[in-house]
Amino acid sequence: QVQLQESGGGLVQPGGSLRLSCAASGDPYSAYCMAWFRQAPGKEREGVASINSDGFTMYADAVKGRFTISHDNAQKTLYLQMNSLEPDDTAIYYCAADFRLHVVVGCSERRRDFRYRGQGTQVTVSS
């Protein structure tokens, strides 16, 4: 079992930056697929970015060039650096993780079958 805890959300003005963190605890792991999702009020959940233990990353078109996903293997922490934030980025952001081989190999923010998910952190972009 693995527990995920997000932090780093808050209120930021358009054009600003935030860095989200997701600390993983529990059973040790080496191979992984981790991702960030977001859900805005009245909208469906949207995959934002993913990364696997080979360093392969994927991004949703809406965030390419603005967001960067990374994972600190020593700290067992997933990050999402968000720059040039826009009001449409306002949402609850969740991290997710899975360690099954088929998920690691086919890692993508579009997957809907992540085994573990955090409680979320609110990001609000407003002037």
C-alpha cells in the first residue's frame, strides 16, 4: 500500500507560478507511473501530466510548455511546476500512482486505472 499526499496549492494571479508536491509513503517502490490530474467545478477530470521510472513524460496539450512534471526518487516525491498560470487552470489537482508493470510501460495521464490517488489540493488562478 502507498499513501499520497499533495501540497503546494493556493491562490495565484494570472501569469504566476506554483509548484505542487505529492509525497508518497508506505511500501517501497522502484518502477512507477505517476501522474497529475485536475478537476474543475462542473467539468470532467482531466489528465495533466505523467512520468514513469524511465523518465518518460507526457503532457496534456493545454499545459505543454507551461507545466513540468518531475519525480525525486530519493525523496519519493512527485512535483508539478506550473508557470504562466491561467484562470482556466483553476481546479483541484490530484496526484496518482501505480506500480503494476503494464501501467508503468503504458504510462499516460490519460489512464483511468491508477491504483492510488491523493486527496487533492486546490489551485485558484485569479486576479
